[in-house]
Amino acid sequence: MKLPAIFRFFRTHHRRQQESSSNHRIFSGNNENFIKNGALLLQERLSLFNGITNPIHFFSVDDINDMSVAHIGMGCAADDLYAGVWNVKLVLVKIFRDAQNSSDLACREIAVATQMGNHTNVLRLLGCCLHTERPILVYEWAENGTLDDRISCYKEHSKEPLEWKERLRVAWEIAHAVAYLHTAFRRPMIHRHLKPSHVFLDQDDSARLSYFSLTIPIPEGKTHVEDCLSGTFGYTALDYMTSGRVAESTDVYSFGVLLLVLMTGKPAVLYRGKVDLVDWVSNCCTTASFNDIVDPAINTNGAIAEEHLKTLVELALRCSAEDEECRPTMVDVATQLKNIIDQTITPLSESL
């Protein structure tokens, strides 16, 4: 059977590795790292989920090197992404670049990702390697890259932008995954880093939420927790930036901005950081048609009436309200998005 081109590339790459010096290995590690990182992972599991976790594969350093990994670029500011082959399937390999905090970040992500792995709209963690200084995470392959690659009309991309109905569906899928994160466990878990580059797309352009390294639980009986500021400017709520208070509304704000980015194709901050997207959309609502807000890179083809678009914009602005008390819950957001989809795109609603 003839292998696809990318598989043939990795087979050739692997053969060249074997023919080269035995000391030529991309990754190296030792038992001391395994003990350190294993203890950190256990600590995270105990603190977040009482030690409970879903099973994943624990790779050795040789296992990782045998995947014939090839660097494919950078993810967010804290990691490098590689493509590899495991069990005759493409996989996404991630290693954190922040040497000082990488073990803490990775172990937090492993603990949360293993719990979230059964959700349809979460990028599934297949396994990890704890022998390296910076733990390595192995995820299922995301055929169509990140959501950021498919919506940003202000960038040069080789892939076609998502059409309107796909954007609505993806918004609902992300909201559904975040709502699950908030409600499915003994304590609400707050993602804290929602943005398009942290959502992957599979071969069917279904959303796969990832990047749980900053996820933090709300203590039992509490509505918030205080922690150092983390996240990305433009997606971070002012109340969190000024007080350090993390609550479910923190994610709701970030999702509201993400939803506006999905609709407009514009970045979270405009004009060299001088204007945020929330304010820009708010001003457009009073000076222009709601249809003028829609990303010009796509053609709605009459798929959504202006009154439905108005409802969608109003939902996004409620999510990103300055007053956290005015923001809906993620469960409410997911429900409202599903209702909007049902009212505007009948074929899509029948498939959900």
C-alpha cells in the first residue's frame, strides 16, 4: 500500500536517523527528570481531581525519538510544535519552551487534559514523556491547524477562511467545551487562556479546545480564586487584570472576545493596540449596519438575517461586558448559540 506523502517523508527521515550516529538524538532525558516531573504531575492530580485521571501512554525518550518528529512551528509563546508518527498515525508533539516553568505548566495541562479528553470538542492527549527536562506532550493530530489560521483576514494564510455556518458551529462547540470545564467536575475549572490559536480544527473543521496549562480550580464554596495574572492582552477581562480574581466570568469574557474575532475576522486589539475589538464593535452597532461587522473574507450568502446577527453581536457584547455581574454563564452562552443556529441555519441545526 502506498503511503501518503507526509508518511513517506517521516519514513525517510527515520531511516536517515538510523543511518546517522547513534548519538544523534533530538531529545534526551534521565530518571531524575522523570522523578521530578512525575511528582509534579501527581501533585497536580491530587490538587485538581483527587488523584483521579484517565489513562494515557507514558513514552520513553527513545519512544519520542523513534516518532521521527519534525519541527513544524511555534504554538503560543510557551511551546514548540512537532509532527510525528506513532502507531502509523500522525500525532502532534508539544514541548514547552519556558525552561523555568515548563514542568509546572506541562503537568497542569496533563492533569486537566486527561480529564477533558472524553469531550468531543477537546484535543485528545494521547500521552506524555516525563524523562526530559521539559515534559513532552503527545496529542492527536489536528488536520486543519488552529482556528486562528482560518479566520484572520489580517494575515496571509494558505487555507481558506471558514464560512459563516462553520464559524457559528465552531463557536457553539467551543462554548460547549468550556461549559463542560466549568460544570463537570467537583470544582469549576477556569481555562484562563481562551483564544483562536488555542483551538485546533480536525479534518471536518470541528473545534478541539486545548492549552490547559493555565487552568485553575475555584475552591469549594467560593465564587472565585486569586492568582497571578495570566493570559493574553485583549482577551483578558479588566476585572481580572486589576484584582487578580479568577472566576467563571473570566472565561466568559475571553469567549466573548473570541466570538467577536470569529464574526469580524479582526484581532482582539486594533490599530497597534490602541483600540480593543469590543469597543470597535460597540461603536459599529450605533453607526453602521450589523452586516458591516461581518468578516469581509467570507460570504454569508443570506445565511443569517440582520436580526439574528444582531442577537449574536449582543450575546458577544454581554459576554465581554465590563461588569462581570452582567455576563452570562457559559452554559447559557452555549444554549443561546444553539438557539441562534437553529433559527438561522436549518441544515446545520439538524446535524447538531
